[in-house]
Amino acid sequence: TEIYTLSLHDALPISMVVPSGVQSTVVTTSAPLISSGEHLLYASYDGSPIQGSPLTVIISAGPTSPAHSTVAVPVGLVAGRTSTVIVRTKDEYGNLQIADGAVVRLDAVGPATVTTNDYAVRESDPDGRFNLRYTLTVSGTYETTVYVNSEPVVSETVTVSPAAAHGPECITTGLANTMQAGVETSFAIAVRDQYGNAIT
């Protein structure tokens, strides 16, 4: 709970008409409260609290602002291992926004292409975090872009390294079908991971 103090001498008076038709006057601060959550508002006149003070006020977050949302993209990946991109949607004041139905999408473009419509899974957590999980099995360099409400928020170059060597995918070259006893021979092995990525 944050505490704010409002002095009627510093406030901006606004005239209003209550349902009974009686003219009344309310006051508002000259600057809006921009931090979401529960606030305790103290109002005073000439240093003395007015009736109804303090007042508990709940401030909700504003609409999602893609420009103020934050994204964390891991840039060093291994083929076949699931990676998680964390997106926190926020309003223009930096408050977490979890209730306005923001749409979050990820595109990874490179040797293979992945989007949230393919392999990625979008999950929304109570703390405003979206977990975009995706798996790339083809090694190489990708341009990964995260969108919030169709607006690009961040774009990172991601490198996917081959996984561990996998015997059944390795290839031998130069191995003769017949050899002579006592004579040295040589051949090469192209080492690959289980997805067929070359390991150099």
C-alpha cells in the first residue's frame, strides 16, 4: 500500500452535480496516480483531515503498451532443447498488465522457421509473464522477433549449436571395402547430432 497526501489548497477543484441535482464540489490531484495497486489517500484542509479520510483507492493498470513491455530472449541455444522467452506486458507507466487480453507472438526465422502457431506455446502467468517456449532442431543463426499486439518489441540474433554427437547419424567416408593386412588405411567420419546437424 502506498500513501498519498492531498491538501485541498493544492488540489484542483471540479464542479459536479450529484444525482439529487444539488451542486457539489469535488477535488482531484493535479497529477494522476500512475502506480497500480492499492493506495491510501489522505485528504486534509488546513492540516486537518476531512471526513472520509483516509480513503483506500485501487488503481488498475492501463492498456498494454508494447513499447513499455519487456522481453528476455536467450541467445545461445542447443538443437533440440526447449528455450523460454519471457515477456512481461506493461502499460505506459510500467505497471504490469495481465487483464486486457494482450496477444504475444514469437517468430524465429533462419535455417528453419518457428512461430507461436507452430511449436511455441504461449502461457500467461498471474504475475503478467508470458512464457513463449519453442524448440529449434536445425543448427544455425536465427533472427528472433517478439511481438506484443502485432507490434515488434525486440529482435535478437540467436545462435543454435548442434546437440551431442549421435552415432546412428554419423557418416563415414573413404572407408574401403577391402584392405591388406598390415597396411595402414584412413577414412573420415562426419560427426552429426541426432537431428543431422554437422558437428565441427
